[in-house]
Amino acid sequence: MFVLEVILGIVLCVVGFLWWWQRSARIYWEKNGVSYIPGPPLIGAIKDSVLFKKSLGDVFNDLYNNEECKDDPITGVYFFHKPSLIIRHPEIIKNILVKDFPNFIDRGLNSDPHVDIIGRDNLFTVKSDRWKTIRTKLSPVFTSGKLKNLFLLMVDVSKVLEQKLAKEIGNEPKEYEMKEFASFFTTDTIAICAFGVQANSLLNPKAEFHVNSKKALDFHWKRAIEFTTCFLLPEVASKMGCTMFSRETNEFVRSTVNYVIEERIKKTLRLYPSLPFLDRICAPVNGEQFYSLEPYHKFQIPKGMPIYIPIISIHRNPKYFPNPDQFIPERFSPENRESIDQYSYLAFGLGPRSCIGSRFAYFQVKLALFSILRDYKVEVSERTPTKMNFDKKSLMVVLEVILGIVLCVVGFLWWWQRSARIYWEKNGVSYIPGPPLLGVVKDAMMFKKSFGDLFYDIYYHEKFKDDPITGVYFFHKPSLIIRHPEIIKNILVKDFPNFIDRGINSDPHVDGIGRDNLFSVKGARWKTIRTKLSPVFTSGKLKNLFLLMRPINFSEKRLIT
């Protein structure tokens, strides 16, 4: 209580340290002879993403296609202060994801095991040995035999899908929003296959499972997942609608449609992968401190460095996919697949840490397409955009950084304190303005004075020491210093009900002790606690307490002597 330290001094130290830290890191790539894109101070190469000008996918695409570095197998960047590496060469990708996977087993994501219960054992975030254990346990779930059983459950959901379409659309051509529809189907299939529950999202859009799954995809510090987009194919629908042919012909069409749809799904995932990049953390085995990139580059990746593989950029590189922006599903046909570099198509990742549910995802999307295209012809709406615009706040396509929010808050605080600074002048009260933002508490914030000394100086300010009150600003907030005894009497006694609460707040959900502390508790709650505690401090009770204090006093006396 002698001094209520304010935290700005610590913040200034931290900011200074971070500035020095990023400055020292900025010579890393130059020192190691790696071509690099410096980016602006502090933020680094992800500035446009931080400012919500671009998605992370677009940022990685710009880095990948940077004119000065686009032919290099690797490019160094700085994400904030941290040196990070962009990989282009397919052979290096192969080594990182497959051949030398034990050196790059972890992603760059962290989850607090004490807070994030779901993220703690999530294959996307879990580390090293724990990842291996969980992956081993989950792999049998996605065997062919298990997927056949899951397929039967998916068929049940697809029948509900057909009923829903028949009810909503009928036989007449109709414009229909398919995004939410696909979301319902996805929710229902995952609910029944993964959790064994009937979500019934198709029948009831406000079903609890669907509502809560959307909430999970939207969390703070944030941790949400949005996946599965369907692109509907009219030429396939016409083939699937034919029933006049022989069994052999139908079997042929069925097998043909199967790989045709798979081609289109792969083409869609090439243009619009669920994640714009893969990340790994270099952790060489056998105690090594570096991982060599030779013969592709002389740079040796040090232990702990984040590695980024820009999927969306590689997928659109004309070196690997000629006419990359054109929808040419035939490039994934059986006769053309051999010409595609295996490590240039990374829709579900590659290697031991590739997406464990990729086959499940293919099953799910194919079944939805079959159910829709069997009975309906789908055409593009007039409102359908010709170019897909990624949501800059989407978790799956961009993992956003929180600095934009911080900048807004800082701007708001600046405006707030500026508007407050006219308060005392407007109200005709003599006041001590103090410096911007901090106000009169500057010396306490800088640890030059205690709060006791600070109030002393304010109270005895030469210009206002004879005034009954003096206005000050604590940060942006107008506050009042009382000098006159009668005003003090009124506030503390006579008009006490008007001044019952202190200016201290404690979060009741976190601070169990502070929640019911007489020093911070508010209003009626304070009265209740005060009433309960008052009998403890009566004269009779204090006499009993005195008897408990005496042995301590005697012990101290013996200790002193």
C-alpha cells in the first residue's frame, strides 16, 4: 500500500529490449550469406498481414515470387524479430517433409497444456514424442476397413442431404447459398463419425452441435478450424444422371466419375489449399546444432529456427503447373500425374506429419458431390464472384497476428486521453496537467518517486496549495485531489453512501482472494462482508485474540535475549 506501482516502466523496458532484440537479429541472413527480404522494423515481412491488407497466403505468395529472390532455392525473411526461412526447391521440401523428417518433426505452433485442453493433444500443435504417440493411436482409425464402416454412416447423412435439397429446392431451378449447406453436411458427418452423435444440422441449422462447432472455429487467442469447400461440376452431373445404359456402362461411368471428381477436388485444393503454408521447427537429432542444405545452398539451418513452406505459392508456380491460374483438372489424370513433381503438390502436407484425415476428407467431399449432382444441375449464380477473395480473418487460410488490434487500442487510448485533457479547464477547476498519456503519475511510473511523494508534491503545489481541490490527470482520467477538511468529512462520513467504493477492481472469476476482499469488493457485497466480519473485531473477540498473540510475543522475547 505504500506504493501502488504502475506497470509502464516495465513495459518501456520490454519495448526497449524487443527493439534491441530485433535490431540484432536483422544482420542474421546477411551474416550467413543468404538472400533475404528484410521487411520493415519490428513487424518484418508480414506487415501487410498485420495491417489486414493481405492474407498470409498472399504475403507468402509475394515472398515466394519476389523478383530478387524468386530463382533461389531458399529465401530468408524476418517475422517480427525472428529469422525464418522460405523453401522453394522441391528436393529440399522432400528432405524436410520426408527424408529428413526427424529433424523437422514439430510445427511452429504452441498450445498451453494447462489452459487449452483440446489443443494440448491436437495433432496440429502437439510436439515430438507426444505427437508420435497420438499419431500412432489415431492411424488405425483411418484404415480402409474403418473407412468402409464410416462410409455407411456418411451415406445416412447424405440421404438427409438429399431430402433437404428436395424440400428446399424442389424441381424448379433456384439460386441457393451452398456454403452454409456444405457446413451443415460437414458438421453432421464429423459428428456421427468422430463423436458418435446425431448433430442434425441439416434438419436444424440451430442445432447445438453445429452452433458450438462454429464457436470453436471462431476462439480468442485465439484457436478455430474452417475447412471443406465444394465446387460443383455440371458436366459430371450429366454423366451421373444416365440410367438407361447397361450395367457395364454404368460401372464404367461410375469408375470414370470417381477419378474425374478426384481430379477436380485436387485441382480445387491446388488453387485453394486449406492452409497457405506449412511450418516446421528445426530440431536436429543426435545433438546436432545445424541442418545442412547442401548441395542446394551453403546455409546451415540452426536448431530452433522456424521453417515455412508456402503451399499456395508453390501450387501456383508455372514451373510446376503451367498456366497455374487456369482450372485444368486433367493435369491430375492418371496419365499426367507422373509428370507432376510429388513435392510440388502439398494440399494435405507430406511425410509423417501430413494430414491424418485426408482420406476421410476425400470421402466426405465426394459423397456430398454425388448426393447433389445425382439429382440437380448446378449453375453459377450472377452473384458468384469470379475470383475467390480470402477472408483476412479466417483461421484456416490466415493465422492472423494481434498487432492490428493493439494499434487500434493505442490509437483509441491516445484519442481518449486527448479528449479528457479539456475536462478540468471546461469545468473551471484549477489543475495540474502533467505530460501526455501518463499525466501526473509520470515520476511514479519512471520509478523516480513513490506515490506518497507524488501526492505530497501535488498537495503542496505552489500554485494550488491554498485551493480546496485540485484537478489532475492520471493517464487519461480526470481525478480530483481534496484538501479541505470539510470536504473530506463529507466524503468519508456524512455523504459516505455516495462514495462507498474504492477505485480498485479485481476479476471475480480469477482472483478468488481479491473477489471478497474488503479493499476491492463493491457496493452491496461490501456491506454484506463488512457486516459479517465486524463481530470478529469486537472488544470481547479481540481479548481472545490477544491470548493467541501472547505466545508469539514471548517467543520473540526469548529470541531477542
